[in-house]
Amino acid sequence: MPCLHAEAAAAGTTRRSRKRSGWRLPTLIALCALGLSLPLWSAQATALGPRLYWLLDLACHWQWLYAQLLLIATLAQLARTQRWRLLFLLPLAALPWWTVAPMAPRAVGNGPSLSVVAANLHHRERDLQPLLGWLVSTRADLVVLTELTPSHARQIEAIAGYPYRQLAPEQGPFGIGLLSRYPLIEAQLRHDADGIPHINALVDFRGQPIRVLGVHPIPPLSPHFHRARDGALRVWAAHAKVLPTVLAGDLNATPWSSGFAGLAEHGLRRASGLAPTWPSAVAAISGLPIDHVLVSKAWSVQAQARGPDIGSDHRPAWVRLQLDHPSPKRALTPSGEPPAQRHRRSRLDSAPSLSCGRPAGNPGCPRCPGAACSRSRAIERSDISQHRNRVASGPRNGCSRMI
């Protein structure tokens, strides 16, 4: 009798354990299916209030994780229950390819090509040799660097092949820089309402002016920063209606988030792929694609890839573009004005960083005595008023240095 009681107790424990575990896999499957569907309807959730809309957008980012967990949980439940109708759930794992923001078309023909890199350096990373070695091998034409520190800027000064540059290093995560093999007609460092900088440059690409934006909006850590990121992306997209435009950087947004909603209608589409770029430790398995290159309708995509591990917590994004629809060459500045006229009325309240856009090795800028035109440098605040007086006198000798 004691043995029978023991066997009955063991059987009861097993049944209760199975009952408790029986709801876990179905619940996980349902949650993953809900997560995969979020990009389809979260854009209509604005009526729920900014906080809930922000939380739903945060949940939209993890599409690759939802897809992987859905596959694993569905197959595990299938093996456990032998319910073959569960196979109908497997196609849900393909939703991320359907709900993603539109991509620029593949290139056809042999138009002029431009290769672009967006690399987040991580402000705590000291050694840039992996990045510099990779740039030498890829020979990218434009490089946008985010989380650029003064230590990074000193190492970048030694890299050859990029005679035109705009560097604005900071001790923190919001330093930014642009390296170019093509002349900079104009390069400005601007700040948004929260003090986050971005680079707005006009590049002479084989005689065709193109707009290049290097950006790193603040992560959407609150409803305010969520709205600020989405609003900034739409403002930047307005440039795509005037000139061939390339926007690159760490956008802190995946192609399923509200930041990408409507960008194609505003004129910007993805040129980079969907491979996760952050965090680099798990980028090969899962993660978030938040480092991007976006382009206007003037461009098509010849090739794109995720870069190697460069020691940062991000993997870089690399694309090779083709210019299909050049714009009229008279549009030389954001306002369509000639560079000299635009220079005279340039904004004097932008960031304290200088770059004249002239080739490395030239003598000092005639407007700013003692300043080296081959690199960007910070201006001491005591010098700003003196520099403004020089700018007001108008450009000389073709210098395009901007405050």
C-alpha cells in the first residue's frame, strides 16, 4: 500500500507539472506573434497617448528576436503535442521582411558610384586600429563617425585618403565626424533643441553637389526623446526633395519603428540592410539594426553589407550607391544660393567646431590666422566674437570655414 500511495503521489506531481508548463509555450508563441504584428498597427496607436505610444515603439524594435523565439517555441510545442496545425504559425516569422520600411531599388546600369560607411566608435573605446585598417581595405568615399572623442580624432588625423573632413569630437557619446574623398563645398555642425549635434555638408561628387547628413539622434529613452528623434528624421528628410541626399549614422531606430514611418513618402529610403549592428557581441545571432544609410530617390543600391567587429559595441554599415538622377548643378547650397552668398549669412550660433573643407596640407585659413585648414578644431569661447567679425567681412580666397 505505501508503494501505491507513493506512485500515485508521483503521478499527481507529474500531471500538475505538465499542467503548469502546458501554458508557457503557447503564451510565448502568442506574445511573439503579437510582437511581430506591432509594426502593422503601432503607428495608429498615437491616440493612446505619448507614453503608451513610446512603449509600443520600443517593443517594435525586437523583430528578429520575436521571429527566432516564435520558431523555437512553435517547433517545441509541435514536438510536445503533435498538433500539426501549429505549422501554420511558422510563416509569421517572415513578417519582419514585410513590415520593414522600404528599401532603395537595386542599381541597374553603370552610373557613378559612391561608397558610404556609418560607424559608431563607442566613446569608451580607445583603439581605432581595427576601424582604420578596415577603412583602408574598403576605400569608402564617405565615412560618418559617431561617438567621436578627442582621442579618436587624434588617431584619425593620421589616416590617408581623406583630405576633406569635418570633425567635432566630444568627451561623451555625441561627438561626430565626416571624412570625405570628395571636396566639401560647405560643412556645418548644427544642434537640435536638446543640444545634440549633427553634420550638414554639401559635397562636390564629380561635379554634382550632393547633400550629406551625419546624424546621431539621442536614444528614445523617454516619450520626449522619442518624439525628438522622429521629428528630426522628418526634418532631415526634407533635404531629399532638393538635392541627391545621403543620410548616415546611428539613428537609434530600427526600420520597423515609428522613426522610419513615412520616411519614404518624405523622400528617404533605406540603402543599408537588416543585419543587426548593435550590440556587436550578439549581432551575428540577434540584435538591432540601428546603424543606417538612407538615400533620396536619386540613388540606387549596388551593394550593401554589415562591417566587421571594430572593437566598438556597434558593427558599421557599408553601402555602395549609384547616382541615377543628378539634380541641376546650380543648386549649390541648402537654400539654392551660391556658396559665397550662403557663407555671408551663415548661422553663427552653430557648434564651436571648424572645418574649412580644403585639402589637407594647405596653409592656414586666411580668415582664421593660425588655424590649420587640414583638420577641425574647437574654438575657445573667448574667440567666438572675434571670429564672427571675420565672417561678417565675407569669404576670401575660397575658404568655406563655418562656425
